Amino acid sequence: MAGILILNGSPRAPRSNSRRYAELFAKASPVPTETVNITRTNHGELCAKAARYHDVLLVFPLYADGIPVSLLNFLKSWQDRLPPKKPRISVLINCGFYEPEQNDVAVAMIEQFCRRTGCTLGAVLKIGSGEAILDTPFVFLVRRRIRALAAAVTAGRPRVLQVTMPIPKRLFVAASAVYWENYGRRSGISKRQMQSMDIEPQPPVT
Ligand SMILES: Cc1cc2nc3c(=O)[nH]c(=O)nc-3n(C[C@H](O)[C@H](O)[C@H](O)COP(=O)(O)O)c2cc1C
């Protein structure tokens, strides 16, 4: 089918940054798009839908230096249900850290999926500071890169693009620290607690 199927692989898809990135992509795309969230229960439906598209765009966040488990589980289902004419898979990934290169391992995981299944890896956009950049004046840089990604996907060009906030790294780290400390304070959690490995008090061992 002409057009692009966008799959949102964020575990919090309905209120995710990936949703916002997918919306920007849909707006920038010169061809029609359809967006669906990956859930635990819709793999069969998604595999059937994906079989009707030549181009699939995976939009997802970086989780612990890799792809989120929700996306990993979908890929496990998809690998056994790919059509004879394999799709071209493009990637729009965002991470919380400043450097777009943080996303390289996750992109390599998708590359490996393509190699093993005979799919083609299409264009890639790696976004650093992806949690923050959408609500800053630098959002225009993201829009510009997403337009370039949409053009590359449509033309079938395997471009690799990246974007992050154009500020010194030290300033980004300082601003992030203030953001997360305030966030913790609002939830009654101190900086010290956030720095510890304890998630919640453990029950006494009996
Ligand atoms: C469990 C978890 C693990 C994460 N791991 C990383 C990481 O390894 N590196 C990074 O830069 N950001 C990491 N992040 C930040 C997310 O990539 C970032 O917040 C992103 O914008 C979330 O996108 P989403 O709203 O589409 O899920 C992590 C976030 C969570 C919740």
C-alpha cells in the first residue's frame, strides 16, 4: 500500500514523547500515514496491517541503552509473520540524554532485526535531549530534521540523521539536574533518595 505505517513502540504510547514525534512526522510526510500504538495484545492485528505497507516507521524511546521490551516483544512476533515481500523499516528514536549517539545500540538492534529477517533498513533519525527539546524554542530543529526524515523515507533513501539541543553539554546537565530535583521534590523524594538504588523499602526477611 502507498503510504507509511507508523508504529509507536513506547511503553507509555498514548502520552509519550514518541506520540508527539509521530504526529510531527505525520504532518511532515508528503504521503499518507497511519499511526498505531504497539500494545501487549495487538501484535496479530499489527502484523496483518504491516503486511499491507511497503514502508514502516518505528517510533520509540531509548530504554536502558536499548529498545523497550514492548517493542522487542513485538519484533519477536513480527519476525514469524512477515509477508514474502519484506517491508522497509525506518527508525525515529529519541532518548533523554544529550547525545544522539546514545541511540546507536538501539538502532543496531533494529539493523540486526532487518539483517536476520531480510527486511531493508530505511532512513534513521536519532534525537538526543528528546524528553526536553519539544518544549523549548529548539523544536524548530526537530521539525526540520523530521521533514528531512519524511522526505528520505518517501524517496527510499537510507539517510542517517540526528539532532539535539544546540547548547553546551554542561548547561544541559545542570538544567536537567534542576528539573529532576524539582520533579522529585513535588513527589516528596529527595535528591539523595533519587541517587540511591532503592526503589521502595524492602519488607523484613522472616
Ligand atoms: C525505564 C527508562 C529507561 C530509560 N533509559 C534511557 C537511557 O538508557 N538513555 C537515555 O538517554 N534515556 C533513557 N530514558 C529516557 C527516555 O528515552 C526519554 O524520556 C524518552 O523521551 C521517553 O520517550 P517516550 O515518552 O516516547 O516513552 C529512559 C527512560 C525510562 C523510563
